[in-house]
Amino acid sequence: MSGRALLLGLIAVAGLPAVAAPAVAQDPTAGLENRLPDPAWLPAAPSATAAVTLPDQLVDPVLPAGEARRAEAIARLVRNGFIGGVQEDVPATATLPATRVWAVQFGTPGGARAGLEAVRWALRVRGDTAAQRSDELADPADGRIITTTAVDGTVRLDAVFAAGTWLYGVGRIAPPGTDPDVAGLAALAAHLWARQPERPDPLGAQPLGVTPELRAALTAAHARAMKRPPAVPPDAVPGSVQAAGLAGTGWALARFTRVDGEPELFRTTAGGAWVSVGDPGGPGCPRIPTAVKEVWGLSVSCPLTASPVVRPDDPDALESGDAPFDGLGTWVWEVRGSGGTAAIVARATGAGMRTVYVKSGDGLRYWRQVDAALPALHAAGLKVCAWQYVYGRRPVLEARVAARAVAAGADCFVVDAESEFEGGRGSYEGRTYRAARRYMTELRRLTGPDLPVALTSFAYVDGHSSFPYSAFIDGRDGADVLMPQVYWGAFGTAVDRAMARTARWNGIYRVPVTPIAGTYRREKPAELVRFRCLSAAYGWPGASYWSFQHTRPVQWPVLARPLSSCPTPAALARTYPVLRFGTRGDAVVWLQARLRTWGVPVPRTGFYRAQTRAAVRAFQRARGLEPDGVAGALTWALLLERPPDSP
């Protein structure tokens, strides 16, 4: 009997209609008995094999009846194409607790991978879970060994991995004080992995194991694509790497620290080297081949909210790196007006803040308050970011004032540039652009290329079209992060509308976005929670609040509320503005700069006229798009890639 015939027979025995599995699923080349471990590997003889015909049976040991999230866990498995499978229980021995082994099939390889994340999520949301950690298995390298500790000290170990359309699990529950034998469980998973037959993917793409060598190659490719590669390139965020092969080309997705929530896409060249392609391209991930998206579970919507690639409720995906702009922060205008350094330390640490932004200058005037505050803030474990309001009239001297705070020990620096840098019509390559570039050049000369630098300014790029965002961000001296001031209370609009407009227009500048919310207009706590949830949903690595001295007692408790309180769906697709003939402003300057980066000659005038439309059409033809001369979502997605021949 073939594997599928046996599986459908088990389903029929359970009283369910024998509905054929999805057409994309293939018959396994071996029988179902080979989906489970060889008895010789087990510490005791296994019990009889039992059918897993309903997703409830897979969920039962993790979220039994009465658990609040049980129905949601079952729905996730069904949504990902659960078919069914088998399991067996191995009795406890004198030295080891009982072992449960199972193998279940899904309709697609992507469904099996998403099923893995659903199982892990179910373990984490169980009512008695106190802590959980997830580590990659050595073999298979993209499998996970999940350690879940209950309130009473009981430790549950689950080794879970996907192979083709199948998902496998090996689990043990060790009472407090006993050894669950992590190494033995990992070895059993490796044996099970080695036993599975290799089969081609039904749609032509083949999942690739995430080996240490692959991770190293992606890290190196990521570093090559960075504007200023650090001395030690950041490694990929654990659990965020997926890989597949299609028609001789390797494809991979990975997230890195100090990068916004969008995963980075990689592919292999003709010579086999991995290179960065950029982000997946916004809604639908148009840069990823359809067959590869299917393998990764991104065929329905991309990025899929249940995917480990972008899912804000995933602790691995949210783990902050060393960048001071990651995580949460509060802005201090006047240290004395905020109650002094001790009050700032107490309130910031109690509210879960990671970074305190302290004003260090106003134009040519240096504010010594940052010198006095630095030691105490650092002693409390807080990052300290100095910030200066700049006017642009004497940019070189202003940059020297900024450098004093960095020399005093600030971990990072923020340039606060606003209305003084706005100009009239025709100023897009005029005085304000020159002032912005001169300021950034002098700042980098004095502080070095590795200092984390951000720009904070107006949230609505389209509403301040003459502001030189691109001049502050572009080039080797440009800012690393954009911090738009999303003050919806001052705008007189809803937080969702303000964040959507901010995301659409700020996402074109190819740097991470960490927005600032206002607390000075008596913003409601529910609105501040919504701001935090939306920041995570857009995949932004950090958020902060202006200002410390204006934040009311009722607002502080909600600023760092856990993301688990956010409603689903938990991820929002990236969007881009549409620029066409007649548009003008810095977004057009940036569009023209990106076209020049791709070798399409066009002057940076800030006006979308016939020459720019012709350049956009030329780029679209070269990249296989319809040459309509309109810079829409797909055109932006491709323009924001790094050209293959760029340094």
C-alpha cells in the first residue's frame, strides 16, 4: 500500500470523509512506518502506531481542552493545509521520561513550515508556560529544538523540523529536577531526518537546509550590500532564514539586526555566490519566484503573517540588536524640567525604555545637560542618544557642536531638522540641500563612519515636499535611520491614518524607520498602544515618545505594553507612493537619484517631467515591467534594490 493510500485509509477508519489530499502533495516514496524512528534508536520499545487524522490530535498534548488559544491553534493548522499522519508513544525508562514521536503531512512544503511555527506558538501561549526558548538544531540546521518551562518547573522539550510536505516532532516532558536529555533528543531528530527520502518539490522548487555555511554566506552578502559595512557583520536573526533552490538558482530570506522588519532577499549568481537582492518588493513579494514563495509558505499573502520571516509576536523576530535606535525610547528636552537625572532613570527603566534621547544642542549653542546626565543614565543600563536642533545657516559649525556630545560619550546622535530647511519652488538642489550635505559630511568627519546617526523630521514627506530628506540620508555620510515625528494629536487625525501615510512615504529612502509618537497633546493611552502595535506590524525595529516631561502618569504604563496584546493580523505589507508626470518634491529627487544609481541618466531637479518619465520608462523596460512611465509599487520595489555592479 502506498503512503497516501494508508493515510487515507486511516482517515476513513476515523469516520471522516476520504477527501483526497491537495493536488500539490505527492505520494511519499516510503511507507508511513518510515516516517517514524527505527525502534533500534529508541530507549524503549514503542507502543502501537496510531493515526493522527484531525489537527485536534496534534494540538491535544500541547493545548488540551480548556486552553484559551486551543481553537486558534487548530485553525492555524487547518489554514496551512493539514492532512494527517501518524504518531507513537515510547514509554518512560528508569532514566528518561516518556517520548512522543509524530509525523503529519500538509498540502505544500510551505504549509509544513508554517505548521512548525503554529506548533511552536501553541507551546508558547499555553496557560502554564513561564518561559520558552527556541534554538536551531544542528541537523537539520533549519529545525528547532524548543524548550518550554512551566510555572511549576516542568520542562518540555520538542525537536521539530519540516521535510518537504511533512512536519516531524519528537517531544518529552521532564518533571522538575530530572534530565530531559537534550542531546539525546537532538540526536533522535537527526536520525529521523536522515531517514526521510529526498523528493523533488511538487512545484519545481526544492527547500534547502539552513546550514552554518549558508548563514555565513548570507551574512557576508548582507555586509557587502551595506552602505558602511561594520567591522563585524551582524548575523542573521535566529529562526528568520529560509532557503530554496529553483532551476539551478538559490534563493534565501533572512532578517538582520539594525535593519527594519522587512526580510532581506538573496539569490545566487551564475558563479554560485550569494548576493543581496534587497527587500521582497512590498505586497505580493514580486521579486520572489512563485514556486519559491510556495515552498516558503508565502503564496497566499506575502509576507504571510504566520510566517517566521515577519511576525511581530515572534520573540526571535523581535529580538533587538545592539543598535541604540532599536527598542523603545523617550525624549528629554530639559533634564531639569523632567525632574532631574534620577527621576529620568527611575521612570525610564520602570517603563521599559531602552534609550533616552537627551538634547545636546540648539544651532551653535551646546547644551551641557547631556554631559551631566550621561554617567547616571549609562550606569542604569540605558543607551543615551544626543540630539540637536539645527538651522542650516552655518552647517559646519553646527556639526562641530554636535560632535561635542559624541565626544562626551553619547551612544548615538539624532539630527533634528525641520522648517528652517524647507525652501520655495526650485530649491531642490539649492541652499538647503547643500547645507544638509555639508552638515552630514562634517559630522561624519568628526565622529567617524560607525556612529549610529538618525534624522528626525516631518512624518509626511508629501506634505513637506521641499524638505531635503534625501540630502540628509544619501551617500556614505548619510544618516542610518529615519525617525518621523508621527504626532497624530497635533495633525488632528487618527493614529492609523497617520501611520499609514508615514509608512508609505518614508519607506522609499532605504533606511530603517523608527517613528516618534507624541504624548504632549494628551494622547489617549489606547492610541499609544495602537501606535506601538502598528510600529511592530510595519516591521519597524524601534519606537519612541516625545517628550518625557509632557508624558502624563496615565500614559506611562502603556508605553511598553507587550506586543502579545496587539490584535491580529500582526504584520502589514509595505506600500509605496505613486509618482507621475507633474509631481514635484524631494521624493522625485530621490527617484531621480535611484534611477542614476541604476545607470539611467536623469538630472536631479525634483520635477517629474518628460525627461524623468522617459528615464522611468527605460528602467521599467530593462526590468521587465510595463513601461507606463509611472513610478508605482513595483517600480519602487525594483528601484530600491542594490544594483548588481554597485560597490
